[in-house]
Amino acid sequence: MKPASLTELIKNTGDSTLRGSNVKCTYSIPDNLWQAKIDEGQVSQVIHNIVINAQQAMPSGGNIELTAENMALQESKSPGRELPLKAGNYIRITITDHGEGISAKYLPKIFDPFFTTKEGNSGLGLATAFSIARRHGGHLSVESKPGSGSTFYLYLPSSTRMPSAGQGKKEPTLSGGKVRILVMDDEKGIRTVAGRMLKNMGYEDASFAEDGAEAVKLYAEAVKSGRPFTVVILDLSVPGGMGGKDALDQLLKIDPKVKAIVSSGSPNETIMSDYRQYGFSGKIAKPYTSEEFGQAIRDVTG
């Protein structure tokens, strides 16, 4: 984590998440917004997950309002709501949609892992967002009424330390050249967040695929061009498409020395517990943090 300005992060995440959709973001962020000490990739993931939920609640289109404000909490309360936060200075990010709202019986459960009312949804988006907020010493809460939309409140502790000027990351390299990474995942949101995490860690040369077939094609093209990928992250389950295991079988035919990391959000997958027997070089469970992602890559690349 490092001190960072939230203004650009909020706007970039909101705009990229909704690009090409019939829903737009409007922003209200003061010029004097405090900085926060954050993992930028993780906080971006929180905003992305909430905005995606808001978009899905507004199938006919509309606006999602994102506001940010400085807030000094003198006690563990905010207007009308109790908060499990220490007294201090916080940045509160508010995300409001005008969708269908959430039933009162579901509100206490929406941050529970695997809880979902939407078919085909993993139920991990808001659980991940809640976990990341807590890990940052902050909090995530929601207010909603059926037919009146929903409002999410993300609290992050402020940081008064300014980032050092000219602090740049050196791109990771190996003896054979810079590290090239290929990420395959059927969820666009995960590909987007993984890309931000990689960039923040200094991995500038990354490519992305939405299923195994596309990953195999990209890998074959990279080998043919003489610039093979250093490591491949493969999502194990791809509904309606080629998953990670079948993709690795194809990749091993192209390159018997391929270094592949298996990724899954299911804790009961046999392959995750015995990944080496299936030809994988590493594993990472979803949802993962930047630290876990970076360590998995380093473990495989050395």
C-alpha cells in the first residue's frame, strides 16, 4: 500500500467499467480530497465491483453517481448509521444507482461470500469488496429500498503523507528479457483488475484472453514470433468455453516448458489441491490480493 490520490482512480475505474454500456457515471469530487494509503489495484476492484452491480440493477440505462468527501469521525458513528471504525480522518466514497433496489430480507446477506440472487453470478463481488475495505482499515456499507435504488458507502482512512516525486517502478525482468504475462479469465472485471494489479507491480507487458481457446491462440502466436509468454494464469472454469485444464493440455503441446498458474474461486476443486499432477506450476485462489498475485508470479518465474 502507498499514499495515493483517489480522484483519478475513481474516475478511471468508473469510466472503464461502464465503457460501451448504456449506463454512465457522474462525479462530484472536491479538489482538496485527502489522500489515502491504499493498494490501488484492490480499491479499484472495490469500485469496479460496486459499479458493475449498479449497472446490472439498471438494465434500461441511466446514471450512477460517484461522490467523494473528506470526513472526520469523532466517534464510531456517521449520520444515521453506526460504523465499526476508529475515530480519525476518512475519505468516504459514495456510489448511488437508481435501479430496482435491494429487498430488506437480502440486505444483511449481500456481503456474504457466494450469496447472490442473480443467475450465473459467483456471489463473490461484494464479499471481495467488503473484505478489501476492512483490510484497509475502512468499511463498506449499503442503504437501499426496493424501487428506490441503492447507495454504497466506502470509508478509507486518510493519509497525510505525500508520494515521493519521481517514484517509478522498475519493470521486472529475467535473464532472458522482460517478463511477459498472459491472463485468461472469462470475467471481464477480473481481467481488468488483474491488469491494474500487474501494472502497479511493474509488469507492463501483459495480454488477456476470455477463454482457453483464445489463450492458446495468443500463446502460439507469441511462440511463433519469438517472444513467448513467461507465465500464463488460467481460470479453471469457463462456462460454455475452454477452461484452464483443457487449455493447459493444448499449451503443453505447443511448449512443454510452459509455466502456468491455475486460478479458481471454488475451494473444492481437486486440481487446486493437486495442481502439479495436472501440469500447472502454481496456483492462486480467487479473489486474490495484489500481494498474493505478485507472489504467485514470483514463485513460478523465480
